[in-house]
Amino acid sequence: MYAAIFYANAILAILTAAVVVLHRNPVVEVLALVLHLCSIAVFFALLQAPFAAVIQVILYAGAIMVLFLFVVMLLDPGGEGLAGRVGKIQLVATVLGAAALLTAILPILLSVGRGAEPPQGFGGVQMFSRLLFTDYMFPFEAVSILLLSAMIGALYLAKRELE
């Protein structure tokens, strides 16, 4: 049963990621990314990490993606102007990048089901908070500053277009 859920969710994750990369409308891309992040939460749930799954849905698919959707709608309400024509160089680079990524993760994909069990407490509140506030404190704060600067930049661009 778990294998069927895993493979169905993996197909959904790949398809939604493809929509994010290939679709021309940025609003549809953001909504596909929300669905993709929800499928990542299903992976956490399959790993028996309920806290990580809930945080994935609430924080990423909920709050941050609503912010992204707000910024996309603020910059281009119609959703037509941000997507340009894909050139041959971009298409070749995309295919080469996808091939390199597939080559890198192919051993992982072939060993599905033969991996080790997650460590005790994986995905729980205690392990998550211990890692967040010790080993990953600096990256956590750096990402928050990066998101704040991106939001300020988007507001600046929107204000400049209105003037």
C-alpha cells in the first residue's frame, strides 16, 4: 500500500514540477508549486514525520506560496507579460540540466525501498527544533533575510511601474 502511494505521489510531484518549469502563465506556475509542495508533505507523512508534513503544508504551501502569488499578481495581474518566448539555448540548457539531474539521482531512484529506516525522532518537534536552533540557525536567518529583501524588491518594482 505504501509503495503504491509513494509511486502515485512521485508521479504527481514530477508532473507538478514540470508544470512549474514549463507553463507560460506565472499564476498557474505558482499554483502548481503549491500542489508540488503538498506532494512533498505526503512524502514526509510516508516517512512517519507528521510534524515535518504539517509544517510543509502550513508554512511553505500556505504562507510562503501565498506571498509568492501576491508578488506575481502585484507585478503582472494578467499573467501574460512575465513569460517570454523560450529560445533554443534555454531549451538545450533545460534538457541538459534535466539529464544531469536524472543521472545524479538515478542510483537513489533505483534503490527505493532498500534504504535504511529514518533515525529515531525523525520529523518530530524535538529533533526539528534542536537542529533548527543549533546547526541550522545561520541558514534559517539568512533565508528569512533573503525573503524579506525579495519582498522589498518586488514592492519597489511595483511602485516604480505605477509612477
